[in-house]
Amino acid sequence: MDLKEILRQKREDIVDRWFEAILSSYHEDARGPMRRTQAQFTNPVGFNFREGLEGLFDAVLQGMLPDTVTGFLDAIVRLRAVQDFSPSQSLSFIFELKKILRAAAGAELSGDPETADELVRLDGVIDDLALFAFDLHMECREKIYALKAQEARDMTFRLLQKAQLIAEHQE
Amino acid sequence: MSKLPKPAELAKVSYQLPKTGWMDTPVEFKPGMFCHGSKPKSLELVGFPNPREWRPADADWKLPENWKEIIIEGIADRLKKYRSFRLFMDICVRCGACADKCHFFIGTGDPRNMPVLRAELIRSVYRKEFTTAGKILGKMAGGRELTLDVLKEWWYYFYQCTECRRCSVFCPYGIDQAEITIIGRELLNLLGLNIEWIAGPVSNCYMKGNHLGLEPHTIVGNLEYMLDDIETVTGKRIKPTFNRKGAEILFVTPSGDLFADPGTYTAMGYLMLFEELGLDYTWSTYASEGGNFGFFTSNEMGKRLNSKIYAEAKRLGVKWILGGECGHMWRVLSQYMDTWNGPADFLEVPKSPITGTVFENAKSMKMVHVAEFTADLIKNNKLKLDPSRNDHLKVTWHDSCNVARGMGMLEEPRYVLKSVVNNFVEMPEDTIREKTFCCGSGTGLNASENMELRMKGGFPRANAVKYVHEHHGVNMLGNVCAIDRASLKALMEYWVPGVGVCGLHELVANAMIMTGEKERTTDLRGEPLPSVAAKEEKA
């Protein structure tokens, strides 16, 4: 059986571990509520993280396409980009998957050169995922600063208009 | 060159919070999570204590020497004065029902944002200073000393609560966390520890009548711009009156609607509606603020800022007062104004001059919310409406905390909305009506420097909007609150791009067919009406 098939069969377990890895970056008292992953609207953090990780796991195994991966990544990265993390802390959950996949593959395929090659290939996919995530994280941070600037502009627009400091675009 | 961490080291970064308990873990001030401190001139102007330059992130807060005494006395005063406060200090059994109901806890994952723990910030000091068990047993009885670290923790977390009261819906005892935050902020204000986003508007309001400090000519000027836009859209020139004695109705709305989009479109909606009705009403350039940031400062300051509304109604000799779309404004007016500055026995029980409906619910305070007023008009077929003019919009409804949860106004805005739009979609049940999620920016937290806090606090609300956006194509988020209109715009841009924000009366005015209007080709925002857009597409 090839590595991907084994990992696919262990999907639930792998995503569980990955989910716990991401939860470990939060205060222990906050993790309990976050584990109620069915509560889409009253526990949006746990729900989005779980759904996002499931999607990312599938994407990693299938060979990622930017279109499919963005939504799942967004569900996690957008929130963590405004939480109290440094960029490296915010995105380090992605690299956790490497360890988790190795542990999952471990006993059955240790020493098999094909598996080792496949794991190295998956590492590369996860690295690509990290690069996507980095772009997204930056986009979120830039958006925050753009929003701050936008609010300042909105607040002064009428005043500038009144002071005749705004030129209307003429068709 | 400094040593750069290797990737493996970075991946091992510990995110664990300190292992000390919350009582012994001083708060760390994180950028984006708090607002600028109050400026001295804002406090001086209204006679608040300890005006000085200070920065929340600085170690020295420049407090008076006897600051601790002031706070303890402040607690004692309030325990005597407010039975609710005394009760809430004693009755919590820490069942945890509230814990995960707070939007700030959900978004931050910070346990001190659990309502139970936010209350415990004060309760611990209360126990130490005011209960026998706490005095003798200290920490064993849940008591702790009031230190500078504790004070800083109060400031950080009482300005991370929007007094939305969602937690109190789930509390089996009905503990109202909003009241605890209100008292917490009152105590902090005894030492001049406010945020400028509140203190500035308070002093503006005290001097000029509104949060923005708009002077009479500016208010008139701003409305003139709106009148120009209305003329462009409808062909009709409206001439509202200001400070007119003898008008039947005084109209009071949040000043936010007078100067920033999308609130301005809501204000245009009021102007058009009242014109169409031929309402005998006047704007006031003195009672020019329905909102009340004093309420986020202290009970007394709320009262002082509110007093102008009845005073102006008396001066102008109106019969009753009509209020614009606002959230906390409505809670202040409905639940506080009458006891603060009433009785308004010089006014009459509000009666709609158009339908004859007597607003019995406003018998004592003599003020009607414009959503109630318009719902009554529509119920009595007094408006000619063409909801298809809003067909380019798929609207969902955000129940503003103070209006919905605080005042039970759930049906009136929906009734109006369903009459003026054809496409209305509710958000999921756990996120609307009494269980509505806050915008994350209420109680004066809608500054820009705390944008991260706002985005985290607003996340549960945005998450529900995202769902109806993705599943039902919703592209507009309606509400009756000026802070919502100001703050949800940024929230949507971050979480759910493609969803706009509007007030109820913008949609009313879009749909309302005015007598003698020209054929409309655009909505109030200058966007082509669906019928026009369809024609253009064909051509």
C-alpha cells in the first residue's frame, strides 16, 4: 500500500493531532470551548480551524491547487493574523504537519526508501503551503493597516469636501 | 549582527501562557488591543479627575498617591448605591454558562475575556476588601490585593467589553456583565483612566452638543450636501428646518449619520421620509446627538450629556421627540432618560400625525424610535413603496445589541425591511435576535488603533454573515445602529468582502415613491437601479 493511501486511511487521526497542535498555541482554558467543532456559529474558531485543516490535509495529499487551498487556509490564517502571535508563531502550525505525517507513517513504513522519498516530496508540498500562507498572512496584515487608513479618510471626507479640497472626477 | 533563529528553533517557539494563575499573571499590553489614553483637555473640560498626559503602555500612569483609597471608596459608594452591583458581586456560582458566549473570548481565546473572569477582576478585590472571609483568608477565599498590576488589568479588560450583554442571556442568575463593566469603567474614571475615543466625544458633546463637535453651521452644511444628493437622485429639493420653535416633533439622531458614509445615506433616508409625509418636525443643532458616550464613562456623565434632549424639546415647545437609528442611544433614552432628566411632563404622549397611532410604550419618556414610527406607517399603508428598486441587494439583518437584546425591538425593523426589499435572508438562529453577536466595536471601542481587537471581537458576527453571503448571495448587512454603520464596514472588508453595510432608512428611501419625483435611475449611493442596469445591459 502506498504512503498516501495509508495517510488517507488515518485522516481522522492526523487531522485530530494537527487540530490539537494548533490549539496548543492557545491558553489551556480556551481549548475546551474550541473543541466543540460542530458548532459552526457559536464556536466559529474551532469549526473553521477543523474544517480548514481537513481541507488542507486533503489538498496536501492531492497535490495542491492554489484555488482550492486558499479558502481553507484563509479560514485559519485570517484569524491568527489578528491574534496575539508573531508571524512565525501564527504560521508554525503548518510545519507541525510534517512531524505528524512522519509519526503516522512511522511504524508501517520505516526504512522503506520509497516512503522516505514520498515524505520528502510531501515536505515540499507543505513548504509550498507555508509560502501560500505567508502571502495570505501579509495580505491580512496589510488589510488591517489599509482599514485604519480608510477609516481616517472616511472620517475626514466630508470636511475636505466642505473645504473644497476634493476634486470631483469629471466624465 | 543579531543571531537569527533557525527554522527548527522557530517551530519550537512556546506559545504557552505563563504557568502562574490568572491572579498572579500581570497583563501584557499588546498593540492593536487597546485605545489611546484620554487627553488632559478632554477630562479637564468636563471636570474629570487627574487630567494629564499619559500612555497606557507606559509603566507610570501618573496616578494620585492615594489612588487605591479612591478606588476602594469608589467601590464602597457604588455597593451602597446600586443593589444590582452588590448582588452581582456576590451571586456568581462560576457555572461557566457565560464563558464561551462572549465575542471577545471567542475571537481572542483569552480566558480573561470570559465574562465570568472579567467580573472576577473586580470581585476578587471586592472579596478582599469587603467580605469577612476575604479579609481573613485572602486568596483562599478568592480575594486579592488591589495593586497597580490589577488596576492595569481592569483598564485593559474593561475596555475589551462592549457591554453587549450576550453573556447575560445565558446566565442562570441573569448577572448583567454590562453593569459590571459600567461600574469598572466608572471606577477607572475616578483616576482619569479613560480612552480618548470616549473622552474626546464626551467633551465635544458637552460643549457642542454632539460627539464630533460639529457646530451649528457645520451641521446645516453637512445636511446641505445630502440635500444636493437627494435632489440629484429624486429631482426634489427638500428644505428641512433647524431649531424651529413650535414644531410638533423634535428629531434627534446620532451625529455619526451626519458626516460619514454609510450613515449619511441613512440620514438622507430620514430627510426624504419626513418630506414625503409632510411631517411638522425640526432638527436641532444643540440636541444634535442621540448617542451618549458619557454612558460609557459614568452614570453622572451620561446624565449630564443626556439633559440637553428634554431641555431642547422644552425650549422649542415640541409635543414629542422622534429618535433616529441608533443602538446604545436607544437603551440610554428608553431605560435611563426618564429617571435621569424626567419627568417630561411638558411633552405629550407621542401620537403619529399621519396614522393617529398613539405610542403607549413611550407614554412616560415621550420618545419614539424611527423604526417603530416607520413600521406603523407601513402597517397603515401610508407609504408608496417599490421594493424592486432594492432588487440589486440581498439583505441580511444584524440585530444591534442594545436595540434588540436590550430593548426587545426585534420585529419592527424586520417588518420595515421586508416591506422595502424583496430579498431578505436571516442569519443562523444562534447569531440573531436576543442571541445576536456584537459588532465588536460598541461602547466607544470603534477607534482605529484597536483594529485587531475589533476584528477579533467582530469575528463571530462576520462568520455568520459570511455563511449567508456564500450560501445565499447576501451582499448587504442592514442595521439600526450608528456604531454598527461606522464599524461593520471595516469588519466586512476584512472578513467578508463583497458585503456592504446600510441603515434601515436608506433602504426605505430607495423603495419609497415620492410625490412628484423624477424617474429615478440610481439609488442613494448613485448606483444604477436594477431596472436601469438591466436596460443598459440589453443595449
